[in-house]
Amino acid sequence: MEGSARMHQEFLAGDAVMATRSLEEARDAVTRVYLPHELVGPQDAMDMRLNATSDRYLTLGYLTYQAETELRMPAAEQWYHINLQLTGATWASRSDGGREHTPAQQRGLILNPQQANTVRWSPDAEQLILKVSRSSLESHLSDLIGRPVTEIVDFDFGLDLSTTSGQALLRSVEFLATELERPGGVRDMPLARSQLEAYVLTNLLHAGRHQYSDALAGDEDKARLGRLAAVVRYIEENADAELTPELLARVSCVSVRTLHAAFQEQLGESPMAYVRRVRLSKVRADLLRADPHRTRVTDVAMRWGFFHQSRFAQQYRSQFHELPSVTLQAGRLEV
């Protein structure tokens, strides 16, 4: 950009949200796209630019302030935020005491939904920032590892962008941003865009370190399940079929009583409680992929064996902390 000190490509220039020297306007724009926060910096002396676009899986934005600034952010609750450092650096802390420094092209940050964060930007800092809903990321992870994900993905605060997986994440996000700008690119091809965004989420889950990393890499100790491995796989592959304790006992070649005891010991729940969790995860995955204008929650629930709608809604909310109707509408969020 003419007359600017920026050193990196300005991504998503066609999706400009705000270009301003005003501290208040900068705060309001970032609040609108990402989350409420307190912004500390020079009054009317920055050169802030925010470009951003949203789709079903995520919001992708380019942000720079071109001034030393500090953002103080509460816990985002239903969102993950991923800051990928392009130029300059940031210094960050979060409410559990974690601290990080993000040199350009070397480190990034993952802001956990349950942690408050403070991030100080160097004057030359530029970032690509992802905002991903809990429901999207956790459902995607569930599909990858083949079992329900019912808790926050507890990422490490820092993200190493110098590793092979970190570089793959950064390049995939840059590629997505470039394709969204290209005439005739993925912006005009919803299916291709959805697939590319899913690829970005896969790279994120591989690049960040969290409690599911071993399962994602296939390094989890499968012997932990013992005889349950076969029946767990059967449940996940046949969740839309009629499943009874007797059938599952035959699959695992044990008695119903032994099967029940094994599930309680290894997974802390009964076989049919596990079946219900798997089916609820299948419902969520379908709702996230569905067109909210053409899909009824009731139809999706019945497809996976939930015929008592009030009980289903209660079970869904207990597992995912939101009503199924909210999940269905999640894809309609726009910048």
C-alpha cells in the first residue's frame, strides 16, 4: 500500500470492514467481527485496517493497527480465535497464567473459549485471524477421530508455525484468503469453499496441541478399550440402525452383564448411554451441514432415532450446551 510501512500482502482487500485512525472506530469494528474487548492505543494516531469475510465454518480476517496497541478480551465462550502472525509480533497473557510471544511466521495464538486474554501488538504487527464456532470445530474433530467430542478442545496457548503442520496451517489459510479474492475462485463455488474451510480446520487441529492430539494422530492406546474396541466401532458405523444391549453383547462376544460392566469401567457410562452420545453427535454434524431454510430439526432427530422431541432437545442441550435449533442456525452468522 502506497505510503504505508506494511511489509506483507494485505489479504481480503475486497472485504474491507474498516480503515481508520480512530481508536473508537477500530474497537467497534473488531468487536463487530470478532468479540467485545477493550482497546488501548494512541488516540486518532493509528492506521488500522480490518478486512473480513464469514461463511458456515469460520470467519477469516486480516488485521493490522500500525501502532502499539493492547487488546483486553473476555472469554469468547462459544468461539475459538486463532491469530496467525504475518509480520511484527505480539505479547500475550491469559487468565490461567499462560504467556506467549509470537514472532512473525514463527508463532501464533489460539484463544480458548474459557480464558480471558490480553494481547499487545507491536506497531508493525499484521495477522490473519480465524474465528471458529465451538460447534463447528468440535463436530469436525468428532468426525476425524470417530467418536463424540463433548468438551472444549483445550489447545495450548501458543501455536508453533515453524513446524510442518504449522506451516501447512498458515499456507492453507493464506490460500483460502487468496482464493476468496480471486475472480471465479471458491467464493463462487460454495461446495469448494466448504471443503477448503474444512481442510483449514483439519490443519488447525493437527497444528495445535490439545487433549485429542494423540487420537488425531492415531497414537492413542487402542488396547485401552480391550474388547470394547470392536463394539465401539460397530456403534459408530451403525448409529442409524436399531441397537440393543443384546446385539452389542453379541458383537463383542460377551454377556450383556459383562458388556455393561466393561463400559462402566472403561468409559464411565452404560452401552446405551454411549449410543445416545454418538447419535447426538451425528445429529449435530447433520445440522451444521444443513440448509436452515430447508431442514427441520425434527426430521434430523428422527433420522438418528430420537422420536420424543422434548426429551431429545433436553438431551441435546445437556451434551452440547445449546438447543438443536441454535446449531441449525449457526451457519447463518455473518459479518
